[in-house]
Amino acid sequence: MFKDVKNWLKHIKPPDEIEITDFDAAISITRATSKSIAVFRESFPTIEDFVAWPRQNGHLSPQAPDSKD
């Protein structure tokens, strides 16, 4: 489903409207910000807060307990 949303946002073609869930939006935002950090090799507190927001508000599953972050 995420790929469908990403393609719809990037290309102007029907349908005129689609449903974008909170999860789709959270994944899109997280993906874009993580790519920006990777390309520019720099992050800022505002970006870190922005990336954390979807997880803190239940739009992404919580980090796995065995994660080493």
C-alpha cells in the first residue's frame, strides 16, 4: 500500500483522491527525513523530534525491546 501512496503523490494521474492513512503519512515522513539525514550526514533536534512524533503518537509500532539503538 505504501508504494501506491508514494507513486500517487509523485505522479499526476487518476484517481483525483485517495485515502492516506496516518500510518502511510508517518512512513512517508520518516522515510524522507531519514534519507535527508543520510545524504547530508547531519541532523538537528527539530528533525529528531519530528521523526519521533509518529512513534510517540502511535502511528508507528514502538521500537522492538531487543533493538540496540
